[in-house]
Amino acid sequence: MTEAASHLRSIVDHDGAVILDIENDQFFSLNPVGAYIWTHLLGGRSIDEIARKLAEETQTEVAIVIADVNDFITELKAKRLLHFPE
């Protein structure tokens, strides 16, 4: 299961999300698609499940969405916003 790092606070609404990194005094904003992915990751959904559902909802080719979701998650991990426990 994916977890938000303990130094984060987030607010999600229909316009997107804001993630506050209280440890580093930074904030990040996400568009509605980023917020969708963020919310579903924290809700326990797998990356594949999120990408497939998003592809279905947007009528986009699954392979493209999977690649985009993986790129987004790589960015989140690089910014220390996600933690994947062993």
C-alpha cells in the first residue's frame, strides 16, 4: 500500500490538490488528474488499477495512461511525497 510521507498534509477538491511539505516548508499543487491519482493511491488502489480506470474514464489508450501515471509517480517519489513500504 502506498502512503503519503509523514511530513505531508494534503487538501483535495474538484480543482485539484495542494500538498504541504511541513518538513521542508514547500507546497505542491496538483491538477485534477494528479489529485485523482494521489487520492486513489492513498486509498489503496494499485498503479495499474488507477491507470486502467483513468484510461476508461478519459477514453484514452491504456498504454499511454500507464506511462503517464508512472512518470507522475516517479516525480512524486523524487520529491519525497510518496512512500512505498516494503
